[in-house]
Amino acid sequence: MKKVLLLWYFEEDNFGDILLYRTTRNFLAEHNIITISYEVGQPCMDIFHEANKTDFLLFAGGGIIERGVPNVIRHFQEDYYLLQVPYGVIGLGVADWDYSKYKEEIGFWIDHSEFFFVRDDYSENRLFELVGKNKATCSTDCVFHNRDLLKYGNRIGFDVGINLRDLPFKERTGDIDDAVIRKIYEECNVSCIIPDASEEQLEKLVGVDNSDLLIKYRLMDRGEKVEAIINEIRGCQFLIAMRFHVILVSAVLGVLPIPIIYHEKVRSLVHSLGLDDLSVEINEFAKIPDKLILAKNNREAYLEKINEKVNHHREIADSMYSDIAHYFF
């Protein structure tokens, strides 16, 4: 049986990273390919050493390049002679930081891959600006291919949920105002916190209907956490949400998101789902109650548009996986 070394960030039980991994792992498992999971933040030589025990090295996507460039990419060119198997990249997202210091290394990484798929136009354009003409191809986020999500239907639960994260780049955006959060919480009658919200933000929101789950969540293993998050999302009708993959899963499950844009990757997703007029910028929290009213007054029309967009993204994701299949089977 063939083996694939699958690189992803898994040290912090991040909901999106786990879904990215599961999507590709399941795709490979359906075709009897063994997946070896490995942390993308490890040294480049260590990754190559492990990859050489398999048949293919696959970067599983997501924000592998954000504020920093991981060791495996910074040293890819100088260590490339050690790599004895082909490699590819799917679903990559790129942020708006200055990567010019590693321009040559990133260009080498792209050009020597068997395939290189980014998840949005923004990432494709950023890489083109950085390294010029290359084989980076715009596709979509891998999780749109995830068929496990389709087994979840809506359930009777909460009207309005909320999902917040601590801001990763506070020197750029400033921090979230606690008083504003509490006001939004009260004005929007929030009754559910998605467990993926950070500890920092959980402390600001108390008295919700699913508080028992939030206590249990800390003791769950990685798989249980994913199931808990999805289950709470599907119990909402509307979801005020910051995290990229919480917004994505909400859209797939037919829950109407009110997105909070704290990062270009969220902006790209929001635009691709046709949710621009329901979204707010990170410094516009006070607009959320009015956005929620707009969503409630036009819920069916928004859901119809989102469903159309989700189906379109699913077709693109399916096509991407179909395109790379022959490298493994």
C-alpha cells in the first residue's frame, strides 16, 4: 500500500486545521492510501527524512504561510537534495505580510512541486506579486470537499450563536473592546457560544445556554472537540463568527453567518460566499445588531444564495482532488 506524509499544524487542536487534515486523510483512505500525519512546523530536514519513508509529501493546506514562514519552506531550497519523493500543495492561504526575505525560497517551493493549489484569488495574486509567473493555481478551501459535513442536518437549538477568537495581530488591529462585546451579546440575545472561541473571549461572555458544554470542552480529545463544534453550529439559525472555518462550516450547514473580518483570508471567504453586506470589519462591532436584523429579515434569500455558492465551491474542490488523484493511485 502507498503512503503519504501529510503536513499540517496540529499542536493546538485548531478546528480548521483538523478539518483540513481529515478531508485529505479521508480522500486518501477511500483509495487505500496510508496517511502519516506530521507537524508542518518541524525542521525541514526532519520532514524530508520522514517523507522519504513514504511515496509522497503533501502539504494539507490552510494558513501555512501567515506572519511567519515555517522552517520547511525557508530551508526547502537548500535541503531539497535530501528529498527523494515528489510533493504537492493544496488549499494554501497566504496573508498580507512581507515575505520578500524568502522570495527565492518560496518561488523554488512552488515551481518544483507536482501541483500547487491556493484557496483564493488573493493568495494567488500575492504569490504572483512575490515571485512572478509560477504554477500556483487558484482553487478553493479543501474543506468544501469534506462529505462528512453533509451528514449533519440542522437541529432545534439556538437562535443566535457567537464565535470569537483572540486577535493574532493586535499591533495592527488593536484589541476587542470587552464592553462592546458584552453589549453585542445582550442586544443580539446570544444564547450559544461555539466552543472554538478562545479562552480569552470565553471569559467575556457568561450565562449562555450551553455553558455546561463549554466546561466539558476543555477535557475533550481532538475528535470530540470537532464533533462538539459542528453540533453547536448546526443548532444555530444565525452565527456571529470570526474564525474562517467556523464561517465555512456554518455556510455548508445552512446556518446564516454574520462574519467578522479580522484577516484577508476571512474577507476572501466572505466575498466568495456572497456575504459582503452581512459582514463587519474588526473595528465595526457596533454594527452587528443591525446586520443581524438584516439577516433575519432576508434569511431565506441569503441561504439560497449561500447554498448556490457552497455547491460551486464543492465542485471546485472536487475537481482539485480529482486532478491530483493520479499522483497517488
